Amino acid sequence: MGYMSKVLLSAASGAAMLLGGQLGPVQAQDGKDANFVPLFTYRTGPFSGSGIPIANGMRDYLEMLNQRDGGVGGAKIVIEECETGYDTKKGLECYEAVKGRNPVMVNPWSTGITLPLIPRAAVDKIPVLSMAYGLSASADGQTFPWIFNPPNTYWDGLSVIVKHIADELGGLDKLKGKKIGYIYLDAGFGKEPIPMFEQFAKDLGFELKLYPVAATDMQNQSSQWLGVRRDKPDYMVMYGWGALNPTAIKEATRINYPMNRFISIWWPSEDDARSAGAGAKGFRELNWHGVGTDFPVLKDIQKHVVDKGLSKVAKGKEGEVLYNRGVYNSMLIAEGIRNAQKLTGKKAVTGEDVRRGLEAINLTPERLKELGMEGFTDPLKLGCADHNGHGAAFVQEWDGEKYVKIGGPIKPMEDKVGPVAAAAAKDYVEKNAGWPKRSEACDSK
Amino acid sequence: MLYNIFIDPFVQMAGAPDLLVQALWDGLVSGVLYALIALGFVLIFKASGVFNFAQGIMVVFAALTLVGLYEKGVPAWVALALTLVVMFLLAVAVERVVLRPLVNQPDIILFMATFGLTYFLIGFGELVFGGNPKAMITEQLGLPRGVIDVEMLGGRVSLQKIDIAAAIIASIMVAALAVFFQKTRIGRALRAVADSHKAALSVGISLNQIWVIVWFTAGVVALAAGIMWGARSEVSFALEIVALKALPVLVLGGFTSVPGAIVGGLIIGVGEKLGEFYWGPLVGGGIETWLAYFIALAFLLFRPQGLFGEKIIERI
């Protein structure tokens, strides 16, 4: 795509967004049924390193469905990106711009943007898909019928990391007396797991050391890592985003921190590890889906989108971990729409329909095979009460060139996370006076 | 509590002097880089009275141009030369399109114009080179990588070779700028413009030429800062935020003083590292972001013009 085309495309989508509030529900250009899927993305700014591959993966999967199948269930998908720059204020502007145009759901791609949308979702009847991010407690579908965060919450992820560490040490009881450091983006996202982490520290007897990194200092972390040198934590856990991740990995190599004891939640990309050079070998992170293009769904994306020049992805970048994360996210969007169509008999569905469709998600092995995702990810079943699935995650390790899966699936510690999540949901309701009791019907059995 | 604030940090310093040296070194390196960025602000402020808000994005733009050209197949040293050409063209464009039409306008108008320039450079940079973070071409430019571990004071102090190079390059640049300002004809003209635009014009100094030179010099300084910061992390638009750390440096050192930028940078760099490392844990960490401003404001109470800034005396 040439520069001028990019300029015109950006200008056109910008104008569409500005006019969005005044336009009616979105229709396909040919006047046929369509479903409007706005994607809140960030291809610019300090977090673009994480935002670009995800945006590409999300867009390309939906475009593939348009090209290959004519959309979902005979209705085209109208894809529109709104640039948030990972800025909550801009994200809310994006939401205001699209909410009057019958979006079937919104994908905030920011915990900071998700949090203020939680109370609005029920009012505007627009489901929020915060895939493996956002408020962990919002997995409770009875309390948060409009919020979906499959297939894991941040608290689930933390419990998997703790379990992985415990497995290496020889059991949960071996964590007693250990020291675990937590380096994180000092924002809604990074702070989200702290209550759970503190609970784990209390229950399992390890010491927790916190190393917050402000967004303004993502590329300036020497103080935090000097603190790591002083405190000598046995393991380091990271919840980072954007420029925080590559800088942290680099800083860890600079102080010779053992990389196989440095474990991140599922966000670092290949570029994040690669930029730290050979020293990054051994760096670990969680994941729950395949990496690479050796899956039918990825082949279809290459054939119908990338090879036709319809993608913005740089050559060879399709199949990377965050690109595939975007693909997974859009697969959930499409499944939500497809289920909604089945439930209502309509081709063009509404946010209310898709909320029901998301609750009906049931990714059996057979369904995953139909989707071209056999071996790509684990089955997932959502329901009216469970908007998450709390699936297993695995640990993958950077071998200097790519991430390699190093162990089997690890289930979250539901016995530990469940009660804390339930208490958090209850606390949320108490703090938000007048929080509505669930009145939405339940289709799933 | 009082013990934790006033005694314990110093006990820690005495107990692990190697970590103290490491914190000081890290602070000095950060300080040198802050100083480099602040230098760009000072140069432009001295010559044109404009507080150039775009200096931060110039750091990103210069580094992005260098790496972007390299990614497009241009050899590293040629990319470096071409980046200098781009920064020169930018200086000419700024003088022609921004400064010249706004001459004699209030300072706030020029300041706002640099806001506009900031957003133009962000958009233009992303349009041409994309928003993807890029790895700095450290090795291709012959800059050293790796670490020198020095066993001392019963522990280890790690000196990154790139940090040593940054300190040396920054020192050379500062020295070169000092000579340029003090000993050359253009340097004297720059100082004359800084003292009084009207007086400089009356003795035949071309204001436009001086502005181009000074914006280009600021561009070169921005490129050096961009290379060094980029080598420590990556070249991304997040660098712009780091560049704003130069603001407390300016408050501290004064907007018109080159030595002030250097000393201010070092004080802020060392101060924030020591603060975060020894006092940060008392409040859960993360104080580095605002500590720099706190230090600068504390100085401001006693010297409103900054450490080396010129005292402003106005007749009423």
C-alpha cells in the first residue's frame, strides 16, 4: 500500500469516525446485511509495538472471513479501526463515536479503557470483549452480563505463573521463604493482579517485592533493576506492555538476571525478546495458543488477505505471537456473531444478540477443527455465569529466535483465585451503588 | 518512620557501597542523556527565545530516520549522513514555514507553533517509517556492546560499554558546542542573537541564517540523544516521553545556560536514581517520575532563574 493510499485510507476512516455519531447503523456497501465490528487499536505511540501486531491479527482474520466466506452467516463484517494510542481518554472518544452505529461489541484492548466501559455496557447494550485482560472479577457473568474476558483472567495467569514456579521448586510448600519480584506497568493493567499476588504471598509464605514502572519511564528502568540486584528475588514476574517489555528484558540481561526465572504474563512479542540479543535466551512467558503459520486458519489468512495485499502486516510477521493473539480475539468475535445469528435467526445482529452469542461460545475440538484451529488452542466453553472459561495456559521460552513451548498446560488455581474473584465482584457491586441485578435471559444450558 | 527516611538509606549506602556506585553511575549516564536533550532546548531558546516543545519528538524523529533508512537498505554510515541532511532540511523548513512567518509574534504563539510541529513530526514519522518500534543499529555504527564488570568495594559494578560511549560522545559534543559558541564567528553571532535580536540585526547578522544553524545544531544533538537512548532500549515513540525529562533539567539549569543543562542533567539523573533506589521502596516505588520535578521545584524556590540562568531584571 503506497503512502498516499495510507493517507487517504486514514483520512477516510478518521472522517467516518468523526461522523460516526451522526450516521445510522452500519450497512455493507452493497446494501446487504452487515455486522459492524469496531476495533480499538493503537498503531501509533509508545504502545504501538504491542498494538500493531494485535491490530493486524484482528483485522486480517475478519477480512479473511469477508474474502473467503462473504462474512459470517451471509452478512459481511464491516471492520473499522479507531486509534486509541492506548490512551483511556481517546478510547472513550472512540466508544462514543461508534456506540450509536449498532456495533455488535467493542474490543477496548486496554484495561484502562475497559474499566470505565464496564458500567456503560449494560446501559448501551454493547458487550465488551476484553480478551484475557481487563477486570479479572468481570468473569462472573451473573454480575457482569455484558463483559467477557476469555480464556483467562490476569489472576488466572498469575496463578499459573505461581504454579509453574512451584513446580520448578518441587511444590507449593517450597515457595515458603522465597522472594518473588513483580515488575509492572504502573497503570490499571499492571496493578490489576496485585491483590491476588498479595493473597498468594500471604497464603504460600513468599515475600513479594514490587517494582512499578511508570509509563513515562518505560525506557528508563535502571532504578528498578538495580532494586532487583539489591533484593535478589528468586523469581521475577512481569506484567508489561509496549516499550516496557523490551526494556525490561534488556535490563534483566544487563544485570545478568537468570532469564529462566524471569516469567511474564502473555504479552511480550518476539521483537521484545529479540531486541535484547542473545542474553534474552531462556526468557519465559505464558501463552494459550499456537505460534507460527502452520495452522489452516493462518494459511487461509495468508491466501485470502496477505497475498492479496489486503493486510497491513509486514512480510513474515504473520504467525508471530501477538498477531496470532489478534486472530484468536477475532475468532471469538466471529463465533459470538455466528451464535447470535443462530439464536435469533437474523443475519444482521445487535449487541444484545451478540451478548447472548458470546455466552453460547462452545469451542469443542470439532469446532476448532472446522475453524482451522486444530492444535492451535484448547477447547473453550462460556456460559451465563462463566464469561471466561478459566482455561489452561502453558509456558513458552525464547530460544534466541522464537518462542518454544516448554511444558504442558497448567490450569489456573481455581481454589485460590475463585474466592478472591467472587469477593472482588461482590465488592465491585457494593462500591457501585445501584448496580443492576442480572435481568438478561440465559440461553446456554 | 523517621529512621527509614533519614538513617536507613545511608546505612544501606554504607552496607553495599558497590550498589551506591552503581546507582551513581546509572544516574550519571541518565543525566548525561537528559543533558543532551536539554541542550537542544537551550540552544533554540537562546537563539530565538522559543521554547521548542518539539525537541522531544526531534529525538525520536532523528533516530527513526536513521534506523528507517537503514531498514530500507541504506548502509549505516550513509544513513547517518542522510539523517543529518534530513535534520538540516527540517531546520530550513522550520525557519521558512514556522519561524519566519511568525517573527515578532508573542513568544506564546511561537511556543504553540512548536506544539504543531510536534504533532506534524509524529504523524510524518509514522507515515514514512511506521509506528513499529525499531532496534537501534548500534553495532553497524561501530558503537560498543557488552558490559565491563568491575569488582570493587566488595561487590560488582557493571558498566555498559554503550553507556561509557554515551558519556564520551556527550562530553565531546558539549565541548565542541562550547568551542563553537565561544571561538567561532557563527558562535559569536549566535550569542549576539541570544542577547538581542534587534542589536544583532543592526550589525548585519542574518537572523534567518542563525535560526537554521541553531535548529540544525539542535537536530544533531537530538540525533545523538536518540542513538544513545535507542541503543539502551529501542527506537519508539515512547522516547518522546523520556525526552520530556529534560523539562526539570531546564528548570534546574536555566533555559539559557549550556553548563546549566549539563549540571542540571547530572543532578536530576543522579537525584532520581538515588531517590528511587533508596527512598522509593518507602512509598511502594515509582517515585522517579515526579522526583525530578520535585528536585527542580525545590531549586526554583531559591533560584527562580535556575542554577546558571540569567537573572531577569525588567524596568517597570
